[in-house]
Amino acid sequence: MGHFPVCTMVATTVVVSGAAGQVGYSLLPQLCGGHVLGPKTRINLRLLDIPQSLEVMEGVKMELLDCAYDLVDDITLTTDAEVAFKGANIAILLGGFPRKAGMERKDLIAKNTAIFKVQGEAIEKVADRDIKVLVVANPANTNCLVCMRHAPSIPTKNFSALMRLDHERMRSLLTVKINETCGANTVTSTEVQNCIIWGNHSATQVPDASYVTIKKDGESKPLSAYYNDEAWLHGSLMTDVQQRGAAIIKARKLSSALSVASAIKGHMQAWLYGSSEVVSMGILSNGNKHGIPENIIFSFPMRCHGDAQVSIADEMTISPALDKLVKATTDELLSEKADAASILGMTL
């Protein structure tokens, strides 16, 4: 992980949309406590949600005030996107329309396209020109693309979609498997590095363990030094990562929240301050050397250099064994993009 800034005298304005939801409730303590942007970054917090959630937001604000976070200078509640994004430096977009029973995928995309069009337009109109935007609400990749296209004066590199949750799910499953095979406490999760998620944040995503290393006692070794069951790595591991969200809903009767908040923390820290390991991020595919079509938000292995500077790890190529799977997730993203473009009546 990179280094947090030494000190910020001027507060950073942070927008959290969908702030009344369960992910917001899990994220906000970490954000306000300095665990996301660092212990020296002061925050002006803007909480955005729909009018029906305003009373819930009032309760969330009361709880945040009762925590007496030293880093929080101000908390503003609003249902107006332009109020929320005015001068904003960072936006974490949790709010979207959830998929309901009987909804077709195109219906879900239509609902969320409308939301992210409005938010993109507000960002374009009133946000800081160097705002960093992380889209979490699903379908995150396509929502990110819609938001980006409606804020054309903001650099495209300033938009990303959350893939870190899938990345951490893969890391966790590998850690458990190695310790089951080699003995308890053989590795910790932070020692399992360079997991890769290709493609969409959906069941078509492609977890890839080809480049995983175990960094232990100052030495990096390939995953095969600890575990080399190719059938599991290309079978159950991939399926379990792809289906983890559904498994959590089945068990909790609610979608992931704590793990999403933790993934947001990891994503923002790596993006803003740098990371010593390769991480998975959804970014605009333009200029990639992996053969992925341009103008979609696609998860690549990324090197994070600090100060929000990132680059695709070009040397981590897609193996022929994964070609069909990568094509499937790419085709899904292209289909989502086509649906959104048709709804908007514009080219994305």
C-alpha cells in the first residue's frame, strides 16, 4: 500500500450517494474515521439519496455526529445531485436501482441509466474538475460508463468501477485453501498477492490465478509453491468467486455490505496513494494491449503508482485457456452498453 498524505488543511469534499443504504452504513464509519482517505485528511461529507430516504439519512447523520469523528468538518444531507456534487473532490456512488423479482436485465439498465445520467450531468456542471469517481452500484461497469459520458470535461481516467470486492473474494478463498492444504496459518491474506479479475462485475467475470504470488518473509514465490491443483483453480475457485454475492444473499437474506465497504477502502487507498501489488480495477478499456474492445469499462490488472496514477499491467496477458470466458464477459459488457445507448439515444 502507498502512503497517506501527511496533512490536509483544506477539507476534501466527499460525496456518498445511496448513503441511507446498508453499504453506506458500513462505509461511513471507515470513511469518517480516516481509514479510507487517511488519518490526516479532513472531510466535508455530502450524503445523497432519494427523498424517501431523507429521514433515514437524518438518523445516519445523528449517529455520525455521536461518533465525534475529529476529521469530519461538515455533514450535508441532500436529495439534489447538484447540491451534493458542488465542488466535490471524491464521489463514491453507492446508490442505484436494485434488481427486483421479474425484472429483465434491460429494465434494470434503464432504471440505472437514468440515475447515472443525472449524476454525470451534475458532476459535469458543478464538481471539481479533478474529481475522482468510484461507481459501486450495479451494473457498476455500465453505470460508470454512463456517468463518465455525461461528464465529458472530467478526464476519463478519473472514473473507475469497483472490482476490488471480487479481487478480495478470490484472495480470501485462496488463503483458506492454502492453509487447509499446507497447515493453519501458513499464509495470511496480505501475503496472497496479484489476484486478477477480468471483465464485468457479474457472474461472467473471469478470476485468474495465473500470476498469483505468495510474498512471505520478504520473498515472493509463485502460487504453485504452495498449491497447484489446476482443476480447483480453474473450476471451483472461479465459480465460487463468481457466485459469492449470490451465496451471501442466500445466507444473509441481504446483499454484501461489510465486504463492499472494505473493498471500497482498498480501492480508494490503492488508487489515490499507490499499491505494491497489482490490483483489479474497472477502467475505460481504450488503449489496452489485451485485445479488449474500446469504450467499455473493463476490469484489468492495474499498477497503482500513487497520486491517482494507474496503468494496466500489460505483461499479465490473458491465457488462451481463458479466451472464451473473457469473450463472454466482454460480450455481456457490449450488450449492456448497447442497451444503455439505445435507452439514452446516444453513442457511449
